[in-house]
Amino acid sequence: MSMEEEKQTFENMPVEEVHYTTFGERLREIRDEKGWSQSDLAKKLGTTKQMISCYELNQRSPRIELVRKYAKALEKPVDYLLGDTEAEAITKTFWTRKKKKKPFYKIFMDVTDERGLNIPETVRVTGLTDRQVRTIITREMKVAPLDLALQLSETLNVPLAVWLDEEEYTPPEVSAEAYEVARAYDKADLRDRNMARFALKLELLEEVKK
């Protein structure tokens, strides 16, 4: 097969659509596949039926160390439990480098230092409290609760894999402040958006009539 034929074959390959789901939904999906009750799954994971129910209803989020424990017990990749398709999760696991895990607080300090954020600025950008930020650092938090890691991923524009120490942190081209402004713009109403656009001499938005 020529290089041109290989190129055409590659370009014509079907693209798998990736569907993301919550940790609780993934647990329920696995339980349904196995035909297990919540009690069966709780016994498998070493937890309670009540906790499984909270997970499945998205009322509780496990700590990342528990996600790893559950993934091992269920013989599933961690990324799969966190919402990736099984094929994508296996691919990520395959390419993950084997190394000693860096504790969460050191990753947190590396990321905020690289972004030039001191504690007050970290509080403002992430939405965490001053006490929470200082607790992460002074108590040398080894792992982060999943909901905290997700919040930091969203507010700092940092992949979740960085907080899991499964991916090297690469500072994005967009600053934390610019990303913060962009998020605020997305959440703003039409009037505030147009005020920002007017200041930037951009075309104003029109209200969509229902």
C-alpha cells in the first residue's frame, strides 16, 4: 500500500464519538452490566450500600485515591470511571508513564507558582477560600477530593490528569486572569456581555427572541 493510499485509509476511518458521564453514572452502568445490586457492588468495593447510592445519585464524590482503589477492584482504568469511553481510557493508561506519584500539594504549588499566582490570587481565581488554599499547602495534602480536582481543572484550565500526576503540567498560552475573564463573560447576562463588547469595539449581541 502506497503512502497516499495509507493516508486516504486513515482519513476515511470512522471517528468514534466520545461520550462523557459522571462517576456515579459509570458505577451504575458497571453494576447493571454485571447484574449486581447496590449491596453487591458495595461489598466488591469495600464500602456501604448507602455510599454507593450517594455516588449513583451524584450526591457524593470520592477522593481520587478511592477512585484508584475502585478501579483496581473493578478491573477498569481510572479514566473510564471518571467518564472516558473504555477505549479512550485504555489508550490513556497505555501511554501513561510509570513513575513515582507526586503528592497533590506539590502539584498545586507547581501550577500556581508557574501561573504567577500568590495565595490571594489563587483564592480569587479558583473560588477556594484562603483557609482551603493554606490547608492544602501547610498540611501537605497528598491527594485531592475529586470535586476539588474538578473545580481546579475548570477554574485554572488545567487537565484533571495533571492533578492525578498522570500528565506533565504545561502552562497554557492563556493566562489564569484571561481565562477567569472568559469564564465570567460566559456566565454574564446579555447587558454585561454587550458592555464588555462595546469596550472592545466588537459587534453587539442581539437578544434571541423565543
